[in-house]
Amino acid sequence: MRATQGGLLFERLADVKSERGMPPALKPALTHEPKAKTQSGTENTIRTVPSAKSAEVPQRRPNALAGVEPQKRPTAAQSLSRSSQQNGFNFQPRVPVLQGEATYRGPLTVDGIVSGQLGASGSGLTIKQRPRYVTAESAPELDGEITFKDMLRVNGHIAGRVFSEKGTLIIDASARVDACIDVAVVVISGTVNGDVIGHRRVEVGPGAIINGNISTRSLSMKPGAVFQGDCRILKDEHSIK
């Protein structure tokens, strides 16, 4: 068989590699990395390193600010509370002007909220008044005729007439009564401008102010009370003649 000089040289090199046990040619360990040119003309090597946790990181929202929690939408109860505050419906109601069961005839001024229903057969109303301070120039909350049977407590400013055949009237220290009082028992700790009739007894506290006449069978007055008027002791119907 005839071979050229180049062919004999290739066969000899192959025999030498096989005798020395050299492995076949491997793929290159390093790959060519792309290069990017900057504005100055120099080349920068761009390397991309794959990350195993890149799929776990959530995408950033376009409108979210770093380090700032998103604002929560107000609930229906919060919206109602805000609207109530803006409309003036959210306030601490004051103590009722009267405490007890009584019948009142006259006008009623409401500065607050009235809830309930009115009907021909019966009605029930709940009145929540805004806080107020009783002064000499303040208008009375009730101005009319008040009647009751058992016990009635006055906590505000009333005017007119108060009557009870067997009941007990209690006038609080912060109350003011511009009325004629005709009851069985009256305990006064506030201000009364008018005549007072207590068929059984009248008790006047240390901070009470009375501008009027007192008619009773039994009078008790504590030191510190102010009384301007006449006092008349009524005759006891059960006394032995």
C-alpha cells in the first residue's frame, strides 16, 4: 500500500498517542464571555451568575415604597365612626335633667339625639343631650308642670311647678330649680328660686341656696346654707290636742 509523506506522519503521531495512553481531546473548560463597551471605549466583561433563590423573591410592586407599609382601607365601622364625629353625633351625653318616673307638660328643648317612636297607643323616646353648664343666664331645660308619685331627682335646670302628694324631691348640688315646689319631702342641695312647701319635712344641705319662703312641719338646715325668705311651720294634723 502506498502512502504519502504527510499520511505517514499522521499515522505515526496517532500511534505515539495511543502508546502513551493520552485521553481524547476534551471540551474547553472556559467559555467565551461577552464584553460590553462603555462610552469611553473600554471593554467591561459582563458576567451573569444564576441564583437559586431568584424564583422565591416576589416581584416589587410599582407603586410600593421601600420601607413603607401599605395603607389599609378603613372598615365600614370606622367610616361610620368618622362620619358620626364629623356630623357631631358622637359625644358623651350628660346626666338626665330628671331621674325617676314623672309626668311633664310643657316645651322641651333638645340639643342632642332623639330616638324611638311615637304612636297613638303608646310611645317611647330616648333623649341624649349634649353636656352643658347651668349658669344664671342659661335657659331651663324643662319649663312647665312636673308631677310624680314616689321619688324624683333633679340634676339640671328646670322651671315651672313641681307637685307630688306623697313623693320625695331631691335637688342635686349642680341643679337649679326656678319653680314653686309642693311635695311631701324635699331635700335641697342646689339652688331654688321659689316657694317651697314640704308637707312632711324639708332638708337643706350645707351648699344650698334658697330664695323664697319655706312651709313645712319639720325643717332641717345644715351650716353653710343660704336662706332668704320667711319660714312657716305647718300644724301637724296627727298631733293630739
